[in-house]
Amino acid sequence: MDVSLGQALRSPDGVAPPAALLWTDADGQWVPLIATLQKALPQLYMLGTFAPEARSGPVIWLRCIVERTLPEISPPEGVVPILYLPKISRQDLRAAGDCPAHLQPLIELQYRGAVWHQRNGRDWTVEAFLTSDDGLGLDIARDNRTRDAMLRALPLLATEPVVGLRGRRLEADDFDRLAIGDPVRDLLTWLSDAEAFQARCDAGRWATFRDVCLRQFSLDPDSYGTQAAADALLHGGGKWDEVWQRFCDAPRLYPGVSVALRQARPRDLLGLADHSRRPGLNEEQEDKLRKALEALVNLSHAEACEKVAALNAEHKERRGWVWAQLGESSYAVALEPLGRLAKAAKSALGGASAEAMATDYAASGWRCDRAAMEALASIRPGPQNGLVTKVVRALYEPWLDRSARRFQELLSAPGVDPAKLTTAVDAEHDTCVVFADGLRFDVGAVLQERLEAQGFRVRMSHRIAPFPTVTATAKPVASPAHAACAGKPDAEDFAPAIAANGQTANAARLRDAMTRAGVEVLDADQSTMAVGGEGGGWTETGKLDTLGHSLDALLVRQIDPEIDALVDRVTSLLRSGWSRVRVVTDHGWLLLPGGLPRVELSPHLVATKWARCAAVKGHSTPAMPTYPWYWNPVLRIASPPGVGAFMANTEYAHGGVSLQECVIPDMIVERGEEATSAAITEITWRGMRCRVAVRTATPGVMVDLRLNWKQAASSIAASAKELATNGETSLAVSDDKHEGAAASVVVFDTSGRVLDYKPTTVGEDQ
């Protein structure tokens, strides 16, 4: 659930984080779970009676939490408070003037904050969250007995590993079985907070708990208390090993257990079978590792690489300890990508030619960049992040600089024309070109992995970006409009012109040129292939470059969401009928925490100066490498040597000559099985009957209506139907109780493989 809440807190690019996350619950179904959730989410507050110790209070108290006027209980800066509002629906708050007076102070938080809700805009019910794809995706029976049992067992579900609930249909007996009793769970709950556990027990239940502890764990809670339990858990053996494993499965649900283990009394450290159970030992090792990393930044590059490799071998075991899950082994966790970085950065990239060097980088050299980015992203902001950042720079900067200088040397060799290494992108029939600004090669490689995991076929190659490696110069070359562009007598803005009228080739004019050439230009929310279109398609997505310029080194925390957005875009295009999707970009980038080395360049020598490139003025001769402008080779562009920058404190930049800026991915993505494809084109409702239109050339395609598109057993249609020859069919929903429910129209082939699905609301016009 914390993952789903976290996704609701994501802000669009350039938008401030929400002031609060509102969690409305018209029926109060989630109330029994809140106390358990608050253990894992200290920023969770509830509307209710005033009880600050339980993080509960009236509306005005919640507003004080949001405004941080109660520092002793408000979340720290940077952490968004989550406000749970039982017995209040989203519609109550949206009613504005009709909203009850005592709730009106919360109304404006809908707009200054965010609301946790389903994709269809409705409040999350327990059943919807457990069964929907956006939630846990469990297969749960739909009868009333099961629903009642599910709600009764809700507090117990919170501590149950999800993996044990998947792969089978859950019915009333499964939920009741949770409520009958779980000795291991009860023992951990008691050990975590003995006073609260005993307060919830009546005399009979406490007597039962004592009896179970005596019989199964040889422990009397009344006589020996939690100290003896912590001692036994530390040493393990017999039933206590099962208790330890359960704790390791979900340690955040039992926060007091780690506190108890810190006070445990080991009988003999030498005889302790499992040292991973000692939180104190983990703390000692983390402190030892911190000191080693602090000393490492003063070593030579070769020594630093060797030292990180040795430290990784020494501490890698701790990444499997439970303390890593609890965020208490940050340095050990960071050592995994740091170890890969140290191994890759030992030797700078080289080659006999620029083409050979680019090929080597595309084959494996990018892994060094990926390891550096993952190391930077592995630690949250704070002192630990600062130390890891210094280690990344110590390992990464020398490799970056040496590799860049060799690449620059090869591109400057006599007879080498950088423009001839560049290949433009042409339009192709049935192929949609997806332009992703600033898709560096290492990010493209992760995108390839994610797409292949979705079952797509991906062919990855590389191109060389035109010089300078900025959007103005390189985007026209990455578009099917490149033939409509021509050079200009000056390179001050680094952009070519539209040959027909001499106007600067900006984004809008490039799209116009593509449209005139028969290319279908799609907006960000369009996916459908044009009927009879011969010129292919073009669409733009992704904001890696924009984010890089605004966030600098913090870009590393936005890379994963950007990749996910690209996967979604490619998927929607292929499901809409495109045979292929070609993912291209204009340039890569350099990212170095702490800033790229400053290189001086006199302003009177250049007409334009950006961080990594400058348009040379007239016959000036700057004391640094210059290269011909791609669009007019008579004009020269200055580029700082190595990974230098013309501007101080530049952490993120592009425009120069380095493998990271120049070697860019070129990716062809196709459906895993081309023989069968289908796309839903229309869904309409008349009462409880749904009419569906599908575009496909494959016979035998079936259509169904499901509550969970992945699970055939969740069908609510009277029966799935085969698509008629005219591409249409209709489905009847036999049970009126599903009216208004969120469902999906699903198209699948004879083997049951889903070809397309679209969300709908039962009984509503689309």
C-alpha cells in the first residue's frame, strides 16, 4: 500500500510537491488498519477524536500538521503528510459550498495537495485495492460471505506476505483462517509492543496466548517478559527460527523487535550461530565502512578502485541481513553499485578509431555510467548521501575524463569528418518514431530491459549525435524532417533553418515539415495509427533533459519514473496497431556530482557560449579543440577538453564531445508475437449490455468483461464472445450488483493471451 500511496504523491515536472495527501474513505472500511499502517508510515494522520499520541485529531489539528505549526508531531520537511479521512468521500470535499462546515478547511487541500483514489476517480475500497491491477491484483471471490470475512481480517492481512496470497482464488475460509490465530504473528506483535498487545487482550485471550507460548516456544510471557523472548530470538533454534524468518519477511510491521534485540543478552558471541541477528554488530560494521569510505577519497584512482572492490567483498553479506530492509545498512547497500563502478572504471575506454570506440561503449562501456547513476540514487539525501557522492566522483571522474580525451583525439585526427559518422532518422511505413529528449545510452539500455520483460522484441543499436550535441542541432537529424532543413551562415543558436523559407527549425516547424511529408504527428495522448498512412508516425515523450537542467545531480531520482513513462508510451502505441516503434533521441549528457571541471574561455572569442559548447566568432582561435558545425562545416564550435565546462558549478550538461553525449541509442520495438494483434476502438453501453468494436485481422479473437483484466476468473459477462466478422460483439452483465463497478473490456486470442484491454465503468456511457 505504501507504494500506491507513494505513486499518488508524484508531482509533474516543474510542479511543487503536494502539501498533503488526502485519503477519503466514505464507509470507514480502512479504520481497523490505520494503527498498523502508522507503524510503517509515521507521516500518516487520522481525522478523529483528539489523541496526538495516536496521530488522530480534528480538522483544525490536521491543518496545523500540514502547515507545520506543531513541530513536535508534524512530519519533517520534505515528507508529505497523509491525512486519512474516515466516513468522508471525495465527493463530500468536491461539493464545496455544500460541504459540511467542519470539513471546509480541508477543501483547498484537494488543489494544493493530492488525493489517493482509483484510476476512475473513486475512493479506494478495500475490495478494489486488493483486486485491482493498480492495487495488489489478488483473485478474491465476489460473494457477500467473502467480503465480510475479508473486512474482518483486514488488520491481519496487513502483516501477511502478499506472495502467500497470490496464485489462487481467496474465499471466506481463507480470510477466516487468518483470524483463527497465528502464534508466530502474535508473538512478534507482543515482542514489538508488549503493553499495547496485552491491552488488546481480554483475560481469556491472554491466557490462550500464554499457553501457546509455553507449549510452542517454551516461554512464559508473565514470568520472563520480552527480555527472555529477545534473548531466545537472538540465539534461534527450533520454533524461534520460524519467528526470525517471519520478522525478516516484514520487519517494518514489528518496529519494536529491533529495539528488543538491541537489549538482548547473548550467552556466548562465539557460539552465536547467526550473527546477522545482532543489530549492534551491523551498526559497528556500518561505522567501520563509513571510515573506510572517508579515507578512500584521498587515494589514487587505481587504489580507490581496488579498495572499493575489497570493501564490497567484505560487506556484501550484510545486504542480505534484515537491517538492510530497515535502512540501517545504507553504506553496504551503496557498495553494490559502487563495486560495479569501481570494476568498470579501472580502465578508460580506448580504440583505434572513433567508430570503434563508440561501438565498444555501446557494447559495454555504458555500464560504468549506469553503475554511477545507481550508486548516486541508492542513498537518500543527508550525510550518508554526501559521502557516497564523494566516492562516486573519485571513481567516476578520472574514467570519464580520460575516455572523453581519447574520443576527442580520435575525432580530431586528420581526415576524420564527424558529420559523416552521423545517421539521420527516416520515416517508415507502419513505424511510429518515438522521440525521447536526452535518452542517454545507459538509460536506453534499462528501457530495453523493461520492454523485453513486457514480452516485446527489442533490437538495440547506436547512432552518433551531430555536433554540437544540443537539441537545436541534433533534434532535426533525429526526425523524418531532416531533409527539409539546411544550414545557416551563423551558428549562434545552434539551430538549422527550414530550407524552403529560411526560418529557424524549431519544434513546431519540424512537425509541420513532417506532416507535409506524410508523417502522422501524434500528440502525447494519441496512439492510434492513421488508416492508410504511408509515412509512418512521430510522437514526442519524456523529459529527461528538462529535468537534468533543473535538477542537476538529483536527476538520478527521476530516471526510473521517466523509463516507466516511456514503457507505457511504447506499449500503448503497439497495442493501438503500430507494427513497430522506433525510439530515438537527440543527444546524451554528462552528470558529475560536485560539478564538471571549469575551463576558461574568453567571451570575445565566441558568439555564443553554453556549458559544453561555444560558437566561435569569425576567425578567432580559442586555445582548445574546435569541430565543424554539423549543419555548416565552415563554422566552428569550441568544446572544452575532457569533461570540462565553460560555466562553474555545472553538474549536468551536454553539447560537447564525449561518449556519453555523442553515442545515443536507436531502438526498434515490436510485439513479441506479430501474428496476432487487436486493438479496441470503441466501447458503448446500453443498460447492462456493452457493445465493443475491435480492429484486427486475426480470426477467432474473443472478447470478455473482467473486474481484473489479467484474471479470466474475474469475468462478469454472461459469457465471453467471439468477435463477429464485422469486428463487433456485445456482452451482457447478468448481475445488477456490478452496475457502476470499474471493469475492463479484454480482447484475447485462442490461447488466452490478452491482446488489448481498456477500462470501462459498467452501465455508463463512454
